[in-house]
Amino acid sequence: MSPLGLAIIIFVTIVVAVFSFAAAAFAPSSVLGSRLRALGWQGEPEPERPPIRERIEQALDPLSKALPLSPAEVSKARGWLIQAGYRDARHVSMYVGSRILFALLGFFIVIAISGFDSLTLLIGVSGLGFMLPRFILKRMITERQHRIKVGLPDALDLTVICVEAGLALDQAMMRVGEDLRHAHPELSNEFHLVNLEMRAGKPRVEALQNLAARTGADDIRQLVATLVQTDRFGTSVAQALRVHSDSLRTERRQRAEEQAAKTSIKMIIPLVLFILPSILIVTLGPAIIQLYRTLVSTGGR
């Protein structure tokens, strides 16, 4: 037998032996694998580490307790978080803890850069870090309210169709919430919460008022006022919703026209700062260069 053939046979034999041992050791029903695990050749599995979100919550919870807050301040912060879409009690601790964390970060950054030389800068940066989470939260509330305003006319049209088809207002809102789950998830979630509160036994007026408080949007407040008056005086719900939907669409069109009218004024600053200097350089640059060359040649003579 040639040396090459012998080498191939040895290699194939080793591969088959290693594969057979691995298959026998790691198979779920393998007797060899169970005996090896019983002897302790396989180390203990590492305990699962908590996810990053839980670790952040555990780190921010002691910081949130370092700032004493009155019940009114806690209630106000919780109301803002609910309007931003964060309804759990732990979100209040995360919000307060993040404010203290950013303040401490700003404090230590200023100390690392300039030390205690500038007390005004130290206080200003720390205060900015303390207020930064509040600014971010207000921005999130505004964006969520805008998304709710965009989806409200479509939701009212679907509600009118469901009410005219014979459904009650509660069932119509539940059906509309299911239909808008993907297109407008915020509004769908709010309608779902309204139905849950009414199923739990709350009066319709109180559930609708809670809807206005959770969102904080002016359009939702107007809708709630319309529905409350309709329920109080016994008028047609479909007609009231149709009129309110038309008014919302009119307001949305007027807001779009207002934004379009402001566009020409907003374009003045970039035109003056960026586009006009470029045009002047392109149009007058060659003439200025030619004039400079002519003056230089004339002066040289």
C-alpha cells in the first residue's frame, strides 16, 4: 500500500472515531453522555444574567430615592409619563433616577475638565443634566399627541360606520381599536384601555375623561366633550361623530395650509446663509478674478 493511501485511511478512521464519540456524548438519550455529565466533566451552566433593561432599573432605583419628592410632584411626573405612553409604576423611579444620573454626569464632567474653578459652569451643566430628561419626556409627549391627532379622523370615520351599522359605542370603539392596531397603535391602545375600564364597571363618562387625561391632546378632549354631551342629552352619536370628524379634517387642512404658508418665510434663512453666497461666488467670481488680473497687469506697466 502506498503512503498516500495509508494516510487517507488513518485520517478517515480518526474523523469517524471523533464523530462517533461526539455523537454518543452529546445525544439527548445517550447513556455515555449521561454518565459523563454525572461524573462532572460538563461544568455547571452559568446563571442567566438579567436583561439590560432590568439592570438599568436596578441601578436607577437607588438614585430615584435620593431625591425627596412630594406626592404632588410624583403625581405630576406620573401624569407626564402616562401621556408619553409609560404607565408602569417603575417608570417614575426610572425617570427621577435618570434626572439625578444626568446631573451627576454633568457635575463630574465639569470637574474632570476644569475642576472647581468655574462654579457657574458647574451649576449650569449640572442643572442642564437634571432638566434634560424632562425636555426629552416633553418631546416624546408632543410626538405621541401628534400621532394620535393624525389617526383620530380615520378612527372617527370607522366609528361612525360601526355605529350606523348597529353597534353600540363601546363595541364600535373596540372594533375600531382592533382595526387600527397596525396603522395607529397609540390610538388603538387608548381605545382598548377605554373598553377595559368600561368592562371593569366604570361609567362611560369617567372612562372617556380618563382617555382625555391619558393623552393630553386637545382633539381628544374635544371628542370626549362631544361624546359626554351626546350621552347626557341623548342625541345621535353617529351624527355627532360625523360632524366632529369633519371639523377635525378641516382643522388638519388648515394646519397644513398654515405650515405651507410658513415655508417661504422659513426658507429665507438658508437662502441667505448658504445659497445666495454660492450664487454670488459663481456669478461674480470669474469677473472679480478677471478684474484683478487686469488691474495687476495695468499697474505693472
